[in-house]
Amino acid sequence: MDDFLTPVSQTYRRSTQDDRPLGISRPVASVPESQGGFGGSSPEEALQALKSQPSYDTLVSILKYLRKGLKGRHPFNIRTPTPQGAQIVHVLVTEIVPNYWTVLQEGSKGQDRDIHLLLSCLQSLTGINAVLAYLRALLREARSDPKALKNSHVVFNLSSALELLSRLLQGDDLVQQIWSSITSLKNSTQLRPMRQELISLITNGKITSLSAEAEDICRQADKLSEDVWVGNDKIYSEWLSRNLMHWARSEVDDDSLKLCAEILARAIRLGRPESFINTMFTDLLLKDKDQQATFRQLLNHFPPLEQRRVLLVILKLLSDNYLNSIDSNDTAEDHPIISAAVGALKLITENDEARKNTLTTWLTSGSGAGIGEGCGIRRAVIAALADDKEAISVVLEKSLTQFGDQLYIRHSPTLQQEAHAQVLLLSAGYAHRLAPIKLTILLRSSPYLNGISNRIAASHTRARFLGMVVGEALSSLVHGKETKLDFKMDEMDSDEAKWYKSLIHISDQAGPLDPLKALSTPPRATNTPKPAKSATKPVSKPSKSLPKTGFVIEEVEDEDEDEDADLVPYAKPDSDAEDSDDDPTLINRVKPKAPVYVRDLIAYFRDTESYDRQRLALTTAPALIRRKANYGTEVSSHSEELATLLVGLQDKYEFEDFHNLRIQGMVSIVVAQPKKMGQWFAKTFFDGDYSLSQRASVLIVLGLSGREIAGFETSEYASAAQFPSKTLPAKVEKYYTLPSSSSKIESSATNLKSLPPNALDNLAQSLSQTFLAPLAAEAADAATGPDALKLSSFTSRLQSQSSKNGKGKAKPRIRSIPNTTASLISSSFFFPLTSRFQAAMHSASAATRGILFDPYLLTLYLKTLALLLHAAGPSTLALPQMTAEFWDLLLGVRGQCMGELAVTQAVLFGLMALLDVNEGDMRRLCERQGREVVESVEWVSAVFEKTRGGGGGEENEVKMLAAGVLIRLREAVDKYQAVLMGDLIGFT
């Protein structure tokens, strides 16, 4: 049987400690740790060590090894674009940063040495691309499951990646460092795609868009405490502009400067060209001669279209930052700022015909010449062309031809005509000094003679005034005292007419750029971070209980209470909300006092960290500004600064009546300085960097302040703004004041209450009801039968006859006063809004047009203009010009009414205001705006037919308003049909 069991194999076990008999346990010897998983021999070893979950010490040693390569101690440089370096960067971003970012931050507090090792390895084109790719993957994962974000690791990784990216991009020489690492590649075939990748990375907007999206997700999950600057396009643009200027200022070759110009030209299209060009202007052109030469070389590398754009933005910056502060009344004086601006423009346009042609086109184009800006920018541009006889002649001829064109006189905004009149007079003065015979020939030509004739025959008062001023000024240069043109009009002896005539004698010269340098230095000081204020968190000492030593005072109750029966006890003090706090050390007993000076008010507004100061500033501003308006120069000197603070003020503490108080403060500024601040707010609406809600608040302020200036409204803060020392007591005042004949008229205004912030819609609705009420009454009256059978009509005829018989009775005399309010509203409120809108419509910026044609903002804009026109009233001298400009604007925005009932209602409301104000002179309206009347009838009838009415709602209001406007227009057409026949010919 043993033969059947054959062994296949034999194995012998070695005896182990387990086979030994049990004994007393002994301490186990510690296992020796692995000594350093990284020896620092090669990049392959570093990559392998990074993939094998290294310890903190190993990671630091790897980073130090990579840092040595950056300093040239071994041949491997991680910043150089190589496949091996890309692998190491990928592992650092996707594995090391999520696991070690917090440890690196905690381990390098105070010195930041370890985290700087990591940042130095990733500050390259490959590193930034890896971080962006990692961010994109995390965002894709976050979008897949948005509900579980709060407790997910994705948000933590997003916050660490955001912080890594923001720290990677710090520094003003990063772009130059990245390009230096790319140029280490000697192969030109590899250099060209890396160059394009660098340009695309910096200028395509992916950094800001991805960072902003990641920041929003982290905020929703409450994982982000501070703002991330890379997600703010404004701060990113400033950072990029500083990097490019630092690169251009360093001594670089022509290829690097060409790349810098290409990046800058692409970066200008990011949406903030002013930031880049302003930095370029101040950091290069306003420096020494070497930097000025760098500026010209950099500008020469720009494409021709971008060169034109840069020059136009520089003109805008010169006007806003330097030349608008010059008083227009001091035209005859030589201003050093204007001479410096002339010198800067000459440096830019020197020996370049294309840039000179850009200046010539800017001076003579329909939307150019700095509409709404001061005369200083026009003086500077014309003086920059003064040495070129041909350019001055072209400007003079084009300006003269345009000035006398009938269509231009009839349809151009008033501010545009004023700007071109100034260009014409300035260029005529320079042309007369260069070639007197040229101006003499022009004054005998048909453009001049026909232009002055067309101006004098114009229906608009302002157009006639400009024509007479230009005619007399140009004639005084060519003809003698006896033969020169003189209209013998009182308007020609006014200060404004003398100012226009003095423009022909101005001769500005190019000067040093020091005045511009002096004005450009203060903004840099504001960029420095402010130290934390200790007043924001007041520290109150805890109250210590005194030891009971010495005498002890005890309260002894008196048993006889009848003696104090007549004494009235004091009422208990009101409870203080702050006393309810459990911790007495947190109670702040030091309360700030209400500001009594405007400079204190500004300081309160700037202190955004103090709740009490912000609240006091908001509640005190309306009354304080009105009280200081006519006393001293506090308000006039700080009005623009106050308005800037109020427009950009944010509701950080969620005050109950924040928006109303903010708007009332801005209204107070406009009422205190209407001529200056009305134009400032109109300029801010179009040029300021504000949101839609902030721009809407600017329109609301203009509408409310215009009506208050006209006397239609009275603010609740008007009475509180009176100085008590300037008013007699009521019982004494009656002996010194006489009853005014206009007291009844003023009483209606003083009884009005203050308006809410959304009062423009309410005002528009009330005016619409006032406009439609007589039409509804007439319709109801016509539906009840003939007039002869109505008792009300019979009594009204009797009353009219009795009033005719009593004509001989003496009426109380009312003292006539000049209507300065209407001219103020037209010149400082209405015309700046309409003229700037026309210029913005022709602007090259698509963002500007997109903002203006936002349905909500466009609706509010049209209603504001209608309310301002109604506030000016029918007695305004500039009413024909206001009517023409507003009617052209309304007909120009008809295309925006498609599918937008709010815009349609605003256009109809504007037409209603036009017809209401011009109700007393409809013949003149049909005679001078006949084509607009016919076009409006056709469009309003189409709106009435296509809009469904009934059942209430917005459509019903639009249909009713269209019906009212259509009835008024058709009544005018039927009554003055003969006058309209000339305009109806050829109309389809």
C-alpha cells in the first residue's frame, strides 16, 4: 500500500520564534525610519518622490532642489517649458497643493519661506496654465452637484487654488519673468507658439472669468472670507498695465518691445482701455526723455486702428483729469496746464500724419470736439496742430462748412454746436496769424455768407446767437472798425459773447510737462493701503466694583409716607438696547457727534467701517448741505467729492431708509449748486464706472432736483436747512414783513411733501392722468348729446359773457421777474443729457451703447427728460431747441420699443410732455417740426392698433396713452393742414 502514495515534493519549515515556548514579553525595538526619500540627484527622482505622497520635509527638500535649478546650480529649470517640467508642475498643482497648501501656510508663518519655494516653481507659463486647468476641472465638478457643495472637498480645493493663483500673479515683473523663461528656448519653432500662448493667456479674460466663478461658488459655501483680486477685472487690468509698463521701462530689445505692444493692444480690448492707457501715459510719457522715446516706440508698434484708439482715450484723459479744472472765463490767460497738454500732444503726433489726421477728424466730426467738456481740451488740440498750416486750414474749412449747414443747425444738439463754434473761432485765430489772406478769402466765400444767413434765419435762439457771435468775431479779424460786422444786439455785449469773441486771440504754446506730472502724483498716494483704524472697534474698560471700605450708605425707608404725597416721582429711564448685551465690555459709550462741517461729513462718509458714522452722515447730509449752500464755500469747494461719495455709496449695514437718504443727499447737492452739479451728474451718468442701479439713481436725482428748482416740489429738508440766527421770531417778523402778492402761488409748493426715491414713475403717471383727463371729459361730453341742450354748457357761456363784461375791472398787478429757472434747467440739466446721449450713440464702445439701451435705464432716461421739459415750462426761451432735440431723440429710439412695453410707454410719455408744453403754440410746432409730427402720427397709430387694451395692466396704459397722444396730434394735423402740406410732399 505504501507504493500507491508517492510524494510529489518535500518542504522543510524553519523554526521561528512562534514555535518557541511562551515566555516573558520583551520590549520591541523601534523600526528605523526611512532616511530621506529624495536624494536630489535628478528631476526624475523628484517626480517619483512627489508621486509617492512625500512627507513635509521631503517636499521642502524637493522644492529646494527645484529652486536651485532656477538659480543655475544644476541644468534642470522647472520654469523652462519642457515635458518633464510640465509633469512635475502638474503633480505640484493637482496633488501637492490640495494636500499641503494649509500646512505650507502654517509652516511658513512670519517668513513665508516654504510657500515661496512652491510659488517660485509655479511662476511660469506652464504653472499658470496648470492652475487654470485645475480650476476648470474643479468648477466642472462643482456644477455637477451644486447641492452638496457646502460639505464637499471641492470647495476647499477651489479656495486653495484661488489663493494659489492670486499669490502666483503678484508682482510687477511677472510677465517679464515668464517671457525670459520662454526665451531660454533657442529653437525658434518652439518660441513662436509659446509667444502666442502667452498673449492668449494674459489677454483672453479666462483668468478673471474662472476666478470670479470660483469665488462666487466659495462664497455661497461660506468658505471665503476675503475678496480675491484676480476675479476683479478692474484690479486685474491695473496689475497687467503695471507689469507691461515695468517691462517696457526696462532696457529690452525691439522684439520684446514689439511683444509688449502686442499684449497691450490686445489687453486694451478687455473692456477697460482707460486703465491701460492712463498707466502708459503717466509712467512713460510724463517721465524723462528716455521713457518718452520708449512711449513713441511702443505706440509705433500698435496697429493703426489701436493707435487711433489710444490717441482718443488720451484726449479723454487729458480733459477729465487735467483740463476740466480750468475756469472757462479765464480764456485770455496762458495756462501752464494747457501748455503742458499741448507739449504732450506734440510728442505723440510728432512727424506722424495719421495721428494728426486723427486730431483733425476729432475736431470736425459730428460726435467729436469734446462735447460737454471744457474749452481747454479744444485749445490744446488746435494748438498742437498750429505749426501745420495745412491741418489748420482743413479744420477751419470743415468747421465753417459744417457750421452753416441747415440740417446741422436744425438737428445737432446745442452742446455740439457750441463746441464746434469754439473750434471754428480758435482755428480762425491761428489761421489768421499764419496766413491772413486765407481767412480773407474764406470770409468772401459762399460757405461763410450762406452759413451766417442760415444761422440768423434759424428758429432756435441759441443757433442765432452762435451765428451772430461767429460773424462778428471773424469780421473783426479781417475788416476794420468801420466796416466790420455789427448786429447792434444786446446779446452781443454780454459776458458770454465777449468770451466767444476772445477765442480768436488765443495762442497757446507747447510747454514742459511738469504741471501734468504734479497733477498726476496725488492719485498714486491714495493707492497705498490705509492702516486699520482703532476707532472702529472701541475698547471699553470693564467696570470694576469698588471694595466696600469706610462708610456704607444704606437706604432707610420712612414709615411716614404722607409727607411725600405731593412729590411726583421721576419717570424710569428708557431702556438702552446696548445695555442688554451680556458682556459689558462690548458696550460702546463713546458715540460720534453729528458733523457740523462739510469736511467732517466727507470724513464720516469715507469711514465705511463705522456704523454710527455712516448712519450720522446719511441722516445729516441733506440738511447740512442745504444749510451750508449759501454760506461760505464749503459746499461749492467739496460738491464734486461729496457727489462722488454718495453715488458710489453702498448699503453695507442695511439701513432702513438708505436709498431715500442717499438720493436726498444728492438732490441737496444739485439744489445747492445747480449750474455746476447738474452738468456733473449728466457727465457721470454717461462716463462714470457705475452699475445700472447707480446710474438710475443719478437720473432720479436729476429729475427730482429739476422739479424742486422749478418750484413743483419742496423737500422736507428745506425748512430744516434754515439758520436760526437769520430768522426773526414769528411774533416779531410780522411787523417787518409785508404780505407778498405771490404768497398764494408759493403756498401750493410749500405744502407739498417729499417724494420717495421711485418718484419718477409716480410723477409720470400723475402727468399722464392730467394729460388724459381733459380728453376723457371731452369724450364723455360728446357722448351725452349736443352742446345746446346741456345746462352746464349754457351756464358756462353765461359765465364767459359775464367775464367779458367785467374786463374793465382793475386786476392786481404782479411784478414780473426773469425766468432764470427755465434757462438753468435747459442749459445744466436737459441739454447735457441729450447731447451726451447723441454722442454716446455714435461711440465706438459697444459696452457704452449696451448700457444706454438697457430697457430699464432707457425708460428712466426718457421719463427724466420729459419731466425736465415739463419743469422748464412753456415760457422757456430755449423751448424750440429743447423740443427739436427731444423729438429727434424719441424718434431715434423707436427701434428699441420692439417687445418692450416699458420703453414704448416712455416714448409715448415723452411725446405727451412735448405736446403738453407746446400746447399754446401748436401752429409753430406744425410749421417747424412738420415732418416729426407726421412721423409721430404714423408710429403712434401703429402702436395703438397693435396693442391690446382692456383688463388693466401695462398694455392698457400704453394703449390709453397712445390714444391720447394720437388725438392731440390728429387735432393739430387737421387744424394746421395747410401749414403741413409742404412737409407732407414726398413723405411716404
